[in-house]
Amino acid sequence: MNLNVKEIFYSLQGEGGRQGEASIFIRLAGCNLHCSFCDTDHGEGSEMELTAILSYIRPFPAKWIVWTGGEPSLQLNNEVLSFFRKEGYLQAIESNGTRPLPELLDYRVISPKGANPAYAKALNPRAEEVRLPVKKGDPLPPVELLPQASCYFLSPVFEEQEAKTRENILYCVACIKEHPHWRLSLQMHKLIGIE
Ligand code: SF4
């Protein structure tokens, strides 16, 4: 079985509830959305056999795989997850919530984009984490409309202009003070300059 892989790299989880944990990131090519703030190159990848992916990641000592994209659920299924589970890996996903996720995931991050949080909940009623990218002035969806999760994060969008990033951060801080079920998630990897 093959996956269309954009890149594989070993780093620390930069944001959310697993922030700081060593993880193997497998970025799958392709996305079904076109977000204006997207800073990820998820086009055109290379076909890789699951066994080739396994050989590539085996030297990394961490046991967490983070499936990311693009939208990784366009390619992931239980057969793929089962293959890596049998090899002893724990598997997380970073999904935009527009598709039902396969069951064999150990940690689901749903990051609804645009105006579809209720749609995300209908497809995936539960997740370990909901994380929203937020720019200054963005309206926040009521938490009841989102998938039920152990933690809810606001992630200020990092912009090219530092002053704009700062505005987004301060906006998130103000929102969280008003609605304390949210927590702040800063993209640590960008702050400390790692992949
Ligand atoms: S869902 Fe994520 S990867 Fe896809 S376009 Fe939006 S920000 Fe980019």
C-alpha cells in the first residue's frame, strides 16, 4: 500500500496538548480546503510504500507519529494505522475536521477552519483536542458546537509582520480571559526556530 508523502521529519510537537513531545511528522500531500492563511506546502508529494516509510522513521527513537498535511484523512485509513500500530507506534492526527477520522488513532486534533465547526462535530463528535487558528477579530464558535474534547486551544496565527502576530496573540489572550474554557497555544516551533 502506498501513501503520497510530502515530507517526513523528526522534531518536537510545537503546539497544543502534546507540545514539546518528540514526534515523527509525516506530512501527506493534498488538502480539500484553501485557507487564506495557510503557510504549508502540501502539494505534489512522492508515492511511498508503507514499508519504505517504516524504514525511514525507524531510526528516530520517538514512538509518536503525527499525521499531518494538507488534510491527512484524505489518505489515512485503519489499514495504514494498524500497520504502524503493530510496529509499536502511537498515532496522532492534525485534521481540519471536514472528514470522518479513522478509529485507530490515539490522539485526534481537530482544527476546524472557516465557518464549519458544527459540521466538524457531526463528522467527529469527539476528539482529544480542538485547536482553532485565530486572527484578530475572528468570531469564536460556541464550544457546544465543537467536537467534545479534553482541551480547547486558541492558536494565534503567525503573520509575516511581527506587529500583526502580536495583535493576534493579544486578541486571543483577551478572548481566553472572557471565555476561560479556551487555552492559549503558541506555535513554539516558530518561536524557537525549529522545523
Ligand atoms: S486545512 Fe490546513 S493545510 Fe488545508 S488549506 Fe487550510 S490551513 Fe492549509
